[in-house]
Amino acid sequence: MFEQITILAPGLLGASLAAAVKDRQLCDKLVIWARRTETRVACAEKSWCDHVTASLPEAVGEADLVVVCSPVETIHPLVESIASHLQDGALVTDVGSTKSLIVRNCHTVMPKGRQFVGSHPMAGSEKSGLAHARADLFGGKTCFVTPLVDSNEQAVETILKFWRALDMEVATVSPERHDEIVAHISHLPHVLASVLCSFLSTKDPGWRNFAGNGLRDTTRVAAGNPDIWKSIFEQNREEIARAISQFENELQSLKSAITNGQTFDILNHLERGKAYREYLRPAGKMNAGEQT
Amino acid sequence: MFEQITILAPGLLGASLAAAVKDRQLCDKLVIWARRTETRVACAEKSWCDHVTASLPEAVGEADLVVVCSPVETIHPLVESIASHLQDGALVTDVGSTKSLIVRNCHTVMPKGRQFVGSHPMAGSEKSGLAHARADLFGGKTCFVTPLVDSNEQAVETILKFWRALDMEVATVSPERHDEIVAHISHLPHVLASVLCSFLSTKDPGWRNFAGNGLRDTTRVAAGNPDIWKSIFEQNREEIARAISQFENELQSLKSAITNGQTFDILNHLERGKAYREYLRPAGKMNAGEQT
């Protein structure tokens, strides 16, 4: 599919992607760029790594596809640094959890003949880092691809094919729509899990001994990396704040029903919630006829 | 341990308890009372069921221990119905998720020589009903036992032994303290999962196709039975409303930090949340030296 793919800043996602790409033989040569020496040493030992370097020009100079896997706040700076070193026809994408800021900034810095198309494979984990990398991280999961109106159609098509070749279910939406969607289905759940945990940490520490599976599952994502999530919250702050405000209204409404003993209203909340939860697709399965 | 144990109203918990009790030979005879014919027919076919009846006096007349497994709002009415049919020395307990109202009401209706001691094994599931029963539902989980100041000490001791014989980790607390604890670690997480789902159900239905594991785990409990949870919310409404209000303050504080770009405050929430989540005991493990 490609002669050379270069992955910048491999953590959990980048290293998993490298392993998956080589598993499926999507390129002849896989090159890794990493800032930290220990990451480069770890990558050099992997069977999926053909070459590893600390030099950005060397890493991207002959790449057909560059995938930027760094935390969201460093994606635009990295893309700006590599822009002038890209060969003609090179494609650049990323795996960032927010898209509006990243896509507009990266699109702007691309020289003629080079294309940036934003991506967001929803395949994270509360674990981070190279050590947890798995080639099967992507299969069956959603990948957003977020072209702009003036994105190159051929470039978008190639990026779509790339993620589909990893068995991902690809959805094409605008960067703004993407940020609205993930604010609701990913960032808001993370906010609630984190706030529930930070709230409970103010209570009797002995209570955590009584935790059942409900609390454990509800709060799993709160174990995620605070630096990564801080940047996501900052990059998508308007959509997240709006989603929180609407959630607060719904919570206020159930609290009032509980306080006032309004049985019908309590049941209504619980039944709507149950119906939604049961209609949520199971892991790795998209409902028939709804692929975007 | 007992000659006869009678289980009233077997659903997921009652049937799992019956299977576990017979597995561990905690009684010679296990009797089931169920209101619905189809439940009685299903129970009669189980190896753990020695006798099944629709008559409360027949069910409890020769029982050493009666375990009431009905939804919380019917525990007190059922205990009131059986009170005059209990033999001298009989013990009654329950598995209700709320305790203050139930324990005080049930304690009051016990005739001389019969004892009620409240219990709450934290071993539910979002699945309900006999069909999902499992003898291993209880091992390693927390069971609250909630005596009153004037509860019979021998009776309390026997109930503690009973749950420990099922490999549960038993915590003795007052009914009021129990309701405060579970409002925070069980009922509030359920409220948040349900409200998140009922809120998301007001949005584009296509979004559910993009759900990742984070949303799925965070909302799993929202698939629970609405009738059961409606009653829990009603029986523990003061503690739940108080926990929601305090949670709202914490959420408001993070929202404000996100809106105003206060990086340090955002990180502080995320880091406190992560620390709490990582200190939460894993499934089935109590931290050393903290058994109550």
C-alpha cells in the first residue's frame, strides 16, 4: 500500500499502529521518530521497526505517509516542523482525540503537493505507553476521518483506505462535528468518571474497600493519563463545557424528581437510560446500515 | 450450620444465594417462596431447591433463617406478613440495597424470640432474574451487616458467620452509615450512568455507533432494572440527593476550570481522580488490614 510509513512519537497508539501496519504488510519500510532516547532504544528492538531516528528531516524525508501520534497539543508544532522536509505527494495524518484546531492549523502549514488529513482512531485505553502496545488495538473500532471542504479528495480516499485496511470502521465527518460528537460520547464520560473519583477522594478512604463492580467499571477511564486528558479538555473546551452544562440540567432534573418523590419522573429517567444503554453497539460491532 | 433456610422472592440474588448455600452445605433443607407460578416452576427444577411453595406460613414455619430477597419496597411488607409464623429463635435477614427504613421497620415488627438483622451483599449485576443466577456471585465481594444498638448480639454474630461462610468480606456498620456509604459508592455512580445515557438519548442516534469501551464501561450499570433502582432512589433519597449536590459542586468546579483554561486546576482534578481510581481495590480483593 505504501513504500514508507513514518510514525512520529510512538506511545500506546503509535506503537500499536506500527505493529498492526507491519502485521498487515501495509508498507515496505516502517520508520520511527522519537524524542526520547529510551523510546528509540525500545523501538529499535521491535520486529516492526525498520529504522529509528531522532532526526525529523531524516524520519519524514522519504515517507509516503506520516502518522503523528503525539499528545494533541504537540501535533500542530510537529507537523509545522516536518512540513518543509516532506517529499512531493506525501500524506500526513494524526491520531489526536480533538480535531478542529489541529486540522485547521496543520492544513494551513502544508506546502503545495503535500496533504494533511486528520484522523481519530477511537482505540485508546486507560493504559498509555509503548509497553502496552498491541497490534489488535484497532480492529472493529471506530476511526473518524475529518476532511475540510478543500481537502484533496485523493488524499482523503487514501487515508480512508489506510484505516479500513486495519479493520477499522471509518466515519467521515467535519472536524467541528467530530469535536461535538466526542465531547458527548468520550470527553463527557471521562469528565464524569474523573469528577466522581476526585469527589470520592474527599470522603472516608475506607469506603473504597466496599467498591463493587459498578463503581469500578463506571470509573475505569479516570485512571487515564492526566496530561493527555488535560490537553484534550483544553483543545475541545467549548464543546465539552456545553456538553457538561446540558448534562447538569438532566442531572438536576433527576435530583429534583428524587427529592420530591416523583416516581414517574424517576422511572422515566431510568427507562430512557436503560433503552439507550441497551441500544449502544457492543464492542467491535457497528449496527447494520449505519456506517457513515 | 442451619437445619432449614428459606429464601423469599428469588431473583438474581435469591437464586444465586440458594445455589451458593447448597454448594457449601450451609443447611439441610432449602425452601423457596415465590409469588409467581412461573418462578415456582423454574425453582422446582433446580437441584438446590428442596421445597417450593406459594404459602408464606408454610415457607417460614420451620425455618431457622429466612432471607428476604425481594425489591427494597416490599421487604418490610413481606417481613410483616411472616412475623407471626416464625418459630422461636428464627432469624430473618434481607439483601436490600438500602437499610435505614428497612431495618427500623422490620426490627419493630419482630415478635419476642425472633430477630431481624439487615444485610446488603454488594453482589448485584445489571442483569436481573433467576436465569442469570450463579453460585459464585458472592465470593470476595463486600457484605454489609447493619445491626441496631439494641440488636441481639448472638443473632448478629450468626448473620456475620453466614455471609463469611459464602466467602464474603463482611463490614458491620449502622443502617444510617450504610445508606450514606452506598449513596456515594453505588447509588451516585448509578445516577450518573443513567443520566449520561438519558442525556445522550436526546442526541443524534447515529452517535451510539461511535461508542468506545470508555462509554460502554462508564454506562454499564444504566442497563439495570428501572423498577428496582427507582425504589432504591426513593428509599435512600436524602443521602442520594446530598451526594448528587456535592458531586454537582465538584463538576461545576472542573467545568469552570475548563471554560477558563485553568490548566493547573484541570490537572488537579484529573490527578486526584486517577489517584483515587488506582487506589480502588481490584475486584474481589480487600486491602490488607482494612477489613471492618
